[in-house]
Amino acid sequence: MRQTSGTRTYRRRGTALGLGFALAGAAALGGVAVAPAAAGAAPAPAARSAAASTATVTVNGNAGLGTFPAEGIGLNTAVYDGYMNDTPIPGLLKAAGIGALRYPGGSYSDIYNWQTQTAVAGGYIAPNTGFSQFAATAKAANAQSIITVNYGTGTTSLASAWVQAAAAGSTAVKYWEVGNEIYGNGTYGANWETDSHCKTALNGSAVTIGNEPSQTYNCGPTEYAQNVLGYSTAIKAVSSSAHVCAVLTTPGFWPDNVTNAEYPQSWNQTVLTALKSKTDCVIVHYYPSQSTDSAASMLGTPGDIPGIVSTLRSEIQQYAGVNPAGVPILVSETSSQVASDTQPGALFAADMYMSWLENGVSNVDWWDEHNGPTTPSTVGGAQDYGDYGMFANGANSSGVTEPAVDTPFSPYYAVQMLSKLGGSGDTMVTSSSTNSLVKTHAVRHGGNLDILIDNEDPSNSYTVNLGYNNFTPAGGPTVYTLGNNANKITSSTQTSASSVTVAPYSLTVLQVPGSGGTGTTAPGAPGQPTISNLASTTAGPNTGTGTLSWPASTAGTYPVADYQVYRLGSGGSSTLVGSPTGTTLPLSGLTIGAGYTYDVVAVDTHGNPSLPSAPLTFTVPPPADSSCAVHYAQTSSWPGGFGGTITMTDKAATPINGWKLTFTFPAAGEGVQSGWNGTWTQTGQAVTVTNADWNGTIPASGGSVSLGFNGVDTGLSPAPTSFSVNGTICANN
């Protein structure tokens, strides 16, 4: 019998999300991960003014968000999917611009032996799904291969042999993941990921594969990090250019920031601290849940993506001590949790993919190629099968039969629309919308500008007025449209680039020609800037300094005259901060704890600008030589809340007699619900804690005082970036 999604759905959703509620106390799910949504929940229009029939989209042609990666838009495959390598599949993937395929498929990665084409514990392997057949499909589709090596029941030698086989077969594999969701191996009391490293008790006997207990030992983040180093050595001995990727928890999703007696630091902190400079690439998964089981709620979840990426980069910088710009982040599993086969799934897919890529993620992989139906339902008059795959497999569930095998579902057409928006090497730029139901993304393609408009209102059309900064349209655009539950993309032309009308629940791409055709070649885009000598002092909050530098632009028809350095702000805004003739710019007056984003545009002697560089984002650190230091840690998390500890250390030669700690939460939804070892007050996002009667003195030369609190959040709960004691800005500890 053909096995489709049964095992995989249980391993991912049934345990990773659903069973998380069985975890004890504060070790339950993170602020985002909640029970799985009903796949067929009807879309609910978001509240808005009845007169809101227009929106304005503004695009900034010089505010770069990085280069569209060749492997950016990816898809999972699975060795239990007998339709994986069907004849139509390469053509379908190629037509949609899918640039990466992940293999061998989720949790099966940790039980699959690629050499023998078998899986331990009775795992089903479909015929004709071996690595050579997969590689042939990937090659025919012009897609990169992303391989998850068997960490759970495999060895480093099995992994290195796989790298050798890929090279011998000329299979392009840029990223090698070490295991799948390894944090789900029982370390935190939920077990869906097979891991033979685990023990049944602390330093006890090995677990029995296929009969593992919910709680396991000796196989947590410490052991995983050490083993990743071994896999990295083995893989890079064969291919020095390979990226070896470590599994991290997704910020805000269980078990992010969960700790226990065996592992007192979080998974991410423990793994990154151990890997240090060997942090080569990191993997997270993204299965967003929402406050209600509705399409409207699901469509709002990509708004969390910038915060997730920012937190990951901050953790990489803080714990690994490396420049996070040099560490690729991959989202190797994701999908919509509501109305996955119908138009809400398409709208989610388009916005979600672009949100990750615009924030610098290297690859995003939909789950999966074929999955199989779960609970069917009707969504806005259309049949939804509860199938998380991109293509149908023709199976029946609850008396409802899917379309013929390999028939695309709505998310496929959304991905195909993204191929109209941009492709490998194009430059993503900022765009903004005045209406929360009208999402937008933009890409510079040569001298042209392509704009995606995602109308997430199921009931209303909008006239979208288009505004352009640092770009001049030179004619009418070509317009591509994916209508509500349509099974093909239509195209048309219009004479004006100043507005477009978008239908309810539709995706629209405008390809707007730019002012070219003069025979002049603009300079090439400068390289991504870097920051050096980033520091601050205790003299005040705005004492941050540093030096921006960037690889030079390549001249076009005329020589490069200077570089325009822009600070990027919210809503697609940009501010010119300098125009040096060289490739460096000193920065000063930076606020400690604040985040900054810059990009660079080259301008030639005739005023022709280049495309923008990839952006650089950094946070100004507190002064290292401060007389005080503060350590902040989240110790637990649960839906809507988290626990935290703060330790203040006196680094001076004299004691601190009477203390007042101040800091600001980065997210508007964060707050202190209750605290101890001090008097806690909060105004807005600003928190003040004063000493209790019995702990007012912090001893000199390394003495410390610790505090604790229970907090609330509305999803993510990023750590504060700056702390002061009695007005002195403290170092991180």
C-alpha cells in the first residue's frame, strides 16, 4: 500500500505542535506554536472602513533588500512519495521557477539509509525514490539539491559517502543539513524525531529505536553540537565548499528558550556557543499558527518573519561570535496551516516566501511535493482537501477524492507568480502599502521594476495607486494575474504605470519598464557593506561608532564618481547619510542597543545610479568596559508568555549601594506580569526595577544580584538590547 502523509503528518503536526500542550508547566509551547488549525476554516474579512476601496503602494528603487537567490524558492520531497519523480514533475517545477529540492523528507531523514534505500523501524520507502532518481529530477528541473543527512541513526562516514556520490554524479548540493528536527528527540519531553544517541535515563541505557520514551537524556543540544562538528569535518573533507547546516529552534516556537536541569541554556545558545567559528549555516522550520482558525489570521503571520530573522542573527552574533551576514539561514520546511490547497494558501505562500527572502534568508522549502489529503472542507466555495502538498496525489479522504495525480494546488500558482516577479540575481527592493490587506513586494530586474500586489481581502477589489522613489517608469506595464482559485495565470498590458485594479483574493504582478534604451550601462551594484570597529562608551546612549566599508562597484559606460550611502527605515523609507568617493564611511552618534540598516548605491560621472547593494543590518553593542554587566536569559516559554532571569554584576572596585535597573522590551506585546527580588514597574515598553530591602548592595569586583520575572507576549519575545544600572549603561555578560 502506498504511504503518503500519515507518518510525516503525525511526526510534524501531531507531536511538534499538537502534543506540545502535554508538556509540563512553563515548558509548554512557545508564544507562536499552538494547536493545529482546522484546514478548512472559512476566510473572515478583516475589519476595515467600508470606504476603503483604494490603497497606495510606494516602491523605493534604491532601497535594496539583497539579491534574489537562485535556490531561494524550494520544495520538499519525500522517499515515501511514489509520485516524487513522475514524468511531469521536472517541467512543472521548472515552469514555476522552483530552484531547490530538499531530500529525503522531514523526519524520514533520521531513519533513512541512502545507500541501501531502507529505513529503520519499519519505515516505508516507495519504489524509484532513491538518490539517483531524485538527483535526475532535480537536474531536469534546474534545481539545487538540499540534502538532510541521517543524524538520528546514521554515521559521519555514511554522510561523507553521500557527498562523494553527489560529486561523482555531478549533482549540485550546496547545503547539507545535519538531521531534521533533532530537538524533538525527547530532550524536552516530546519525542517524534528518531535519535539513537539518546538514553532512557541520565547516563543510562540506549533507547530502543521505534519504542523511545517521551523523555530522553544525553542527546540534547550539547551532544548535538559536538556531533555537528564531526559531521562538518567529514563533509568538508570531501567538499570544502559545502555548507554544513545545524538545526536551530525557531524563535517564538516551541521549544525555543525551553531549558531543563540537564540543559540549563536554550538549544540555540548551547549549539551556537559550541560551534563558534564553525557555525557555517543554520536551519529552522516555520509552521505558523494563529490566534483563530481562520484564513485571515494565517495571512497575518508573515509579519512575524522580520523579528524571527533578527533574533536568529542576534543569537548567531552573541553566542557564536561570528558575523551573521556570513551565515546562511535556511527555512527548510514551511506551509500554510489553514486552507492550504485553495486561494488563502496561495496568498500566504507568495507573501511568506518573499518576506523570508527580503530578510536575507537563502532558501525556503514548502512542505511538500505530494502529501495526501487529511480533512476535506469547503473554503469560500472551493474544495480544500487539507493536503499540505503542492500537488495532488488523487487519494480519497472522508469520501472526497482529490484531482488527478500531479494536479497543482493553489500554492503552486502563487510560486509561479513569483517567477514573474523576479529570479536569480535580481535585486529585491523595499515597498510599502497604506492598506494592511494589500501586501506588496518589489524586485529590480535590470532597468525594470516588478511589483507584486497581494490582495488578501476576500470580498473587495482595490484601486492601487503606485508611487515610485528613485525609479522612473518608461511605459505601460505587463500585468500578470492569479484570480481567486484560478488554475492558470493570465496576462495583459495597460498604458499607465500609475495605478492598477486588483480583484478580491488575487495576486497581481506588474512588470514596469524603466527609463532605459539610451545605450548607457549603469555601474554595477556595490558589494554588501560590512561594519568594523563597532563600539560604544559609557558617556551616553548615543556614543556608538563604527566604519562602514564595501566592495567597489564595477564601472559601466562611465567611471564611478561616488557612492550614496542610505540608512533604511520603516515603510520603505531611506535617508542619504553620506556620499564618499571611496568605499568607506565613518559612522557616529549611534544609539546603544538600536538596530541600523544601510545599503550603498554607486553613481557614475553622468549621474547614472547602480542598483543598490545588499543591505547590512547590525545592532550597536553596549560598552565592553562598563563598570557593570547584565546577563539576560529566557528560561521558559508557553503560549502567550515566558519566564526570564536577569543577573547584575558589579565590575567596579566599590560596591553598588542601592540600585535601579532600567531596560526596554523590543516588542510592543512584551511585558512583565510578575517579578521577584525587586520592585517592578512598567510604562509602555520601558521597565524599571528597584532593589528590595534585603538585596540593595551589589558587592564590588564581581559581586552579583539576580532577579526573575514571568512575562507576557503576543508572539515573539526578543531580548532587550541595552540595560542600565543607576544610569550607567552596562556591558553584556
